[in-house]
Amino acid sequence: MEKAVTEAPTTSIRISNRARLTPPSPIRKLAHLANRAKAAGTRVYHLNIGQPDIESPPEFLEGLRAFDQKVVAYEQSQGNEALRAAWSAYANRTLNLQTSPEQFLITVGASEALVFLFMTCCDPGDEIIIFDPTYANYLGFASIAGVTLVPVLSDMEHDFALPDRDRIERSITPRTRAILLCNPNNPTGTVYDRQDLEFLFGLCEEHNLFFVVDETYREFVYDDLQPLSMLHLAPQSDRVIVVDSLSKRFSLCGARVGSLITANQSVLAAVLKILQARLAAPTIEQFAAAYMLERIGDNYLENMRREFLSRRDTLYRAVKRIPGVAIHKPRGAFYTLVQLPVRDTDHFAAFLLDTFSHHGATTFIAPAAGFYMQNDRGTDKARIAYVIRSTEIEEAVTVLAAGLERYQQQYP
Ligand SMILES: Cc1ncc(COP(=O)(O)O)c(C=O)c1O
């Protein structure tokens, strides 16, 4: 059961500023209220967290069973050889890339790759440019690594398009080391196209910065869009570092398998030292991931993509019907932001879980303030993850609409 993060001092022994100032996850911070609602018999629709309900590939589960070593030994720090080869071959085949296994370092999810990259690209106090709203855990990673994130605002009125050159350049200082882009984007569902990537890459070249692209959701693109990796545009560039993950693509969040991909030998060597210090990523999951990637067909991902497209359409249609609510139409990933007619979505989200139910059910949304470094920009917004079945999304949105009505009566 997820534990609430408490700020209350429980000991007189000092803990570090770094730990104290690391923000709690906005996605999980109301989980204790959801648990309480469930314990009281309320059905909770989880629109708060990007945990897909789709079954993991049978090839992965088969791979777990096929592990036949007598000792679960440490894997190599850089990752299981078969997995690096299989991941590279899989990316080359499905995305028409020309990566080599040596460009891949296997990490404990994309999360670990990002923390180690921050540590590798930056000294404490160095800066990374991000776009606000942002994946909330970047704030935690930066805090752990002692890095300062510098947000440049993208706004809902313009579909969260990239800010213009001027605004980005004004945020670049002598301490800036990298631009970090999440594409497709969590939390907005925006997909940045070739032109956007070329524009940011050009800026990185002009200002001698790393360009880190988090491609955790790369294949989740809808309408007429095709998956586009930064590795298509600048496969051999020293400044491009792609972060990747099996978590969402194959509904394997708990396997904790991610990677960092770059042609930059210095970055690979530097990250490897950090990987060596943490010894290795889990052996059996890496074995099973390699087993899966060597065997899986293209239909698994295509079915996932189609399912999320249908859920996106269901969510969009349903939310559009609620008076006073604005929804951004996402074209990728499985999230979007909605703007609600309330002053404080933190309070409203807690209200939904704590004191409200509709026919025995309630809806868990993620207040958006935690996705904005400029928190006040998010206080009237919430992030919705469309990771449950379409019929449940319909019900969850009905509950949300009823909750809004009640909330407005109670807190006019
Ligand atoms: C944008 C983004 N990057 C990275 C991660 C972390 O993924 P992993 O499970 O591979 O650590 C997530 C997880 O939700 C994410 O949304």
C-alpha cells in the first residue's frame, strides 16, 4: 500500500536539505486517501497514474520461467549482453534505425537512466532546461542529483507547443548543460515533430548543450503520426542522448527495465562508472526482456496503440461534454491535461477521494500543480491518464462531472 509522505519531523537527527526538499510525487501523494476510500468500499477509478491495465506480453512471462540458472548472480553493470543486442535489433527493425548494442546501457527503468544522466551531464548547481508542465519526477531526479531545472512555459492555449526561440534562449545561462524534452509528452500528450526536434537540436548545437530526449512513450502516437526517435535525426551526434523504457511500451512497469542510448563514448564511459557503483540491474528481468524482444511480433504494440487511441477518443468526447471543463486533445502517450472550473485542483482531487462518491464510486485524478515548476500555473488543471478500459473511462468521467457539480455547490 502506498504510504503518504509526511513532512512532520519524527526525529531530532537532521536529514539533508536534498532529501527534505525533494518534492513528493503529485501522482502518488493522494494515494492514502484512495486507499481509505477503497477500504470503505468505494470503487476508485484510477485516472491518476500511468499504469496500463493491458496484459504484459506472454513472451516476457515465458522468459521469466525460462530462466534456469542455479544462482541469481549479478548481471554485468552495463546490462545483459543479449538484452542490449535484442533491444538494438528491435529498435533497428521497428524504427528503421542503425543503432549498435554498444550504444545501449541498461538501467533500472528510464528513471535510473535519467538520474544518472543528470549526474553525468551536470555538476551540482548546473542547469537543465525543461518545458513546463513537465513529468513531475524530473523534479525529484534533479533534486537527487543537485541539478537546477529551468522551466520554460508551454501553454494549453497553444496546445503545449514549444516556446519560441527567444524565450528558450533567455533561459540559457553559462551553467546550462542540457535541454531535456519528453516526446511524446507526459503530462500533456503533445507530440513534437521533426521540425521541433531539429529546432531544439540546432539550439543545442549553437549553445554547446546536450539534447536529452525521453522517448518512454515513443510508439504511442495517434491519428496520422508515426513514431519518431531523435536517433533518426542525429544518430551519431555526440550531444544526443535518448532515454528509453520497456515499462509502458510493453506494459512492464514493474520489470524496471530501461536504457540510455547514445553514440557519445565519453558519456557511455562516465555513466558506466556510476552503473558499476550500483553494481547491476535485476538479472532475471533482463533475461526475460531479452527473451521477449527476440521473439515478440509487431502486433502487440499495434494493438496497444489502437487500444489507447480508442481510449483517448472516449475520454476526449466524454470530458468535452462537461460544462466549464477544457481538455487538450493529446496526440501521443496516454495522458492529457484538463482545466477545471475550480480554484485548487489539489483540494478538489482530495475532495473526490475523501468525501465524495457517486453510486459507490469515485475518480482519482492527479492535480497538475505538481507538474508545473511554476506551481500556480497548474492549480486549475489536472492530469488524466487514460489507462483503464473505455467503459470505465466513461464511468470515471460521469463521476468526475457529478463530483464537480457537488464541489461547486459546496465551495461556490
Ligand atoms: C516521461 C517519463 N519518463 C520516465 C518514466 C519512468 O519510467 P520507468 O518506469 O522506465 O522508470 C516515466 C514513467 O511514468 C515517464 O512518464
